[in-house]
Amino acid sequence: MAPRVLISDALSPAAIAIFKARGVEVDFQPNVGKDEDKLAEIIGNFDGLAIRSATKVTAKILEKAAKLRVIGRAGIGVDNVDIPAATAKGVIVMNTPFGNSITTAEHAIALMFALARQISNADASTQAGKWEKNRFMGVEITGKVLGVIGCGNIGSLVADRAIGLHMHVIAYDPFLTPERALDLGVEKVELDALLARADIITLHAPMTPQTKNILSVENLAKSKKGVRIINCARGGLVDEAALRALLESGHVAGAAFDVFMNEPATENPLFGHPNVVCTPHLGASTSEAQENVALQVAEQMSDYLIRGAISNAVNFPSITAEEAPKLKPFIALAERLGSFAGQLVDSAIKKVTITYEGHVATLKTKALTASAIAGLLRPLLEGVNVVSAPAVAKERGVAIDEVTRAAEGDYESLITLSVETEAHERSVSGTVFHDGKPRIISINKIEVDALVAPTMIYVSNEDRPGFIGRFASILGNAKVNIATFALGRDREGGSAVALVEVDGVLLDTILAEVKTLPGVKEVKALAF
């Protein structure tokens, strides 16, 4: 029997044609995605679900999805899909991460011109019958300094087009290597330098804990007087209220936003200011982009349903059904080792070395490496998955080495991830015991034995008496419960590390207090 796919959002007719040509039956119901009860009622009849942003694939829907094997998102964002629930159900979730990159980059350039020449205000004035030629004085783009925050796929496209406009492009991106910056023709700088020098700032970073409010009150105050700010990436990267205040004071000359903290944005601090241009999240809204992502998702889903091939999956690597049971626990381990390192990285990654020892070295290590790199990059790069991670790393000039060898220690299987950055080198090792749960057994060559938990605190400190008591008191006073506490040190009085599993949410104030303890070198909240 031919596999069946439900299309629950508006999708190009060309996608339907591809499904049918590949031997997949299609049921096109573009409005059913807006009705959770109706979708839950019918989803059990389908092997695949093709969606855009309107459909919310909740745990309730997945519970009813008895036959569902794959969800295909035409676009990059999969925040409308319950990924853990889909994974638990064994459903592959695919996206199309590169189908709308050019369109979004072009929209940023369009907003830059609109801002520089006051296009929207001049248009409204002229169509109102006025002729205020002297009112709308613009600025030239040529020769200006463009600061790009986030120089990945879209940011690099914007940089390329800006260079063609004879702008000088500077870029801040912790993952951008000097070699990649040279290839792009941009100058790699730190954030403070970008803020001080840029005439125009454009944001192309994902929304992560590290990038939220990257243009905060404090950072906006560091910006060059007369700066213009463009955001076509994600709402929440800029403190909108603070930006409004700087627009009012004249420190910021203008802003152009396509994305907002709360969407749909029916009201916003930026609305109504004469030097602000706003569009309703149109970054991907061109006929070409919509056609591209529709065609791509149809091809990917068809390849999986007919041939078993997996492309751009966000929750599973490209492996065969026979390999999956053996690889599954080590995939989880590799991803968590990468995530551990990724949450500690604060400068550009130059090289990653992954060493496989013992039994794990005989498995399909490419899938494990992809999982490790995805975990490493995901804290700062939205949309990275086990398929795209190696390509994204290569694009950014990150060298990846795999080493396999026979077991040399006490563990049947051992994975060690070493990350070399511009500032330092870190390593973390882990294994899987017979219970199938990933464990971290070494950090920077200091032995420690810790199960990986959803919320943890990592502390690096000098081995001094009294640290554990003071640390525990801070958590206790903050009503944070310690679930497990793993310690290690290289020698008496030397360097020590702690991995602590806690219950609940950690506040920045708690971490800041831990940081003040004598001998503490580094404190990080980790989420897995």
C-alpha cells in the first residue's frame, strides 16, 4: 500500500505533484492544521504530515498518530512541533533550513535602503498629496560600516550583498573563524567593537539564552550615535523598550524590524515612531522561497517514506533501521558531550577532535560525530541538526577530526570530545553502561562520574576546604534542591570540577553568587 501524507497547511501545488510522482498518496486539507481536535481525529490515517507554521503538532495530536512516521516542516523553524513527543513516538521531524535564506537576506537589504532613504514616510507623504522634498533627507549606503551580528548562512549572504554595495562589513559571531571571515571578505570583531564602529547593525542570530537581548539597554548605549538597526532574525534579540527610548533621544537614528518579541504584533514599543519601519514577519515571504521550501519538503518526505533516506532531520541522524538499536545510546551520549562543550564555548571554534575507543569505534561513527557536532553548535545556532551540523561547521571553517582506536582504559566504550577555540581547549569524555544512560566520566582530564540530567550546574574551582559547604548553602538558601553531586580533582589542592544535578529553574543571581565563592574559576548552568 502506498504511504499517505496529509498536507495540513497551504503548500505549493508543485509539492503535491512531487508526492504523487514519487508514489505517495496526498490528502490536501490546508485549513485542518488550525483545528487541533480535527487534526487529532484524522492524523491516525497518515504516514506523513507536511506543515508550515500554522499547524501546531502537539503531544495530543502525536498520541493519536498511530501510523505517523515523518513530519516535514516547509521552513526552518520547528517550534510548532513538540520535538520530544515526536521523538518518543519514533517520528522523524524534518525541516528545510536553507530554502528561504536568500529571501530573508534580501529583505534585510531592502529594509536597510528603506531606512536610509525614509522610503515609507516619503511614500505616505507623497500619496497624501504633499510634496515635502526637503523633509526626507537620507544617507548614502556606500562607504558605511555594516555590523553583522550572526554571520552564518543568512548573515553571510547579507555581508556578500553589502560588500557589493561598497560597504565595509564587520561581523560578530563566536563561531566565525578568522579563515572563514577572510573568505567572506568581512572583518571579524568583538561585540563592543561592532557597537562602537557600525553605522548600521543587522541581526542574523538565532534566539538562544546566549543571544536573548544581545542588544540590551547596556549594549545599545555602547552603539555609535546615529546608528540604524535592522532585525530580520528573531524577536527578543533587541530590548524594544530601550531601543524606543534611544530613538526618542536621537542616539539611534532609525530602526527597521520584521520580527518582534510578541507576534502577531498588534502593539509594540516601536510602533508609531517616525524613524521606524515595520513589516509583519515577511523575511521568507517571496514566491520563490515558498516554492523552494515546498519542493524541498516534498522531496525529503518522499525519499524517506519510499526509500528510507533521512535528510535534514532535527531529531535523528542518517542511519539505517538495522544500525539504530546499537547506535541509539551512543548517539545520546555524543549529543550530550557536544552540548556540554557547546554551552561552555565563548569564542570561535577552530577544531573539534572526537576520539572513539573500544566497541563504539566499530560502529557508524559518522552518525555519532554528526550528533556530537549538532549538540556542540545548537546552543548558539538555531536549526542545526544531525544532518546539517557537519556542513554548518565546515562552512564556518571548523576542522573536525575523528580518531578510532582500541580500548586503552577501564571502559568498554569511550567517547572523548576535545574542542579547541581561540581562547582555550576543553575536553569531555563519556561512556554508556548497561543501563543505556549516558555518563560524563572526565572533564579536562579530571575524573568525575555523573549521569547527564536535564538541569545541571558546572563549576570549575581551586581545590580548597569549605567549597562544598558554601556552595550547598547558596543553593539551599535559594530553595534549589540538589539531586546528585559529582566531584573530581587532578590533585590535592589543585584544580577541581563539580557537576551538580538540581531540581527546578536556576536564576542568574544564584550563579552570580556561586561565582563569588573563593577559588571559583567558572560557573555555568547546563540544560540537556
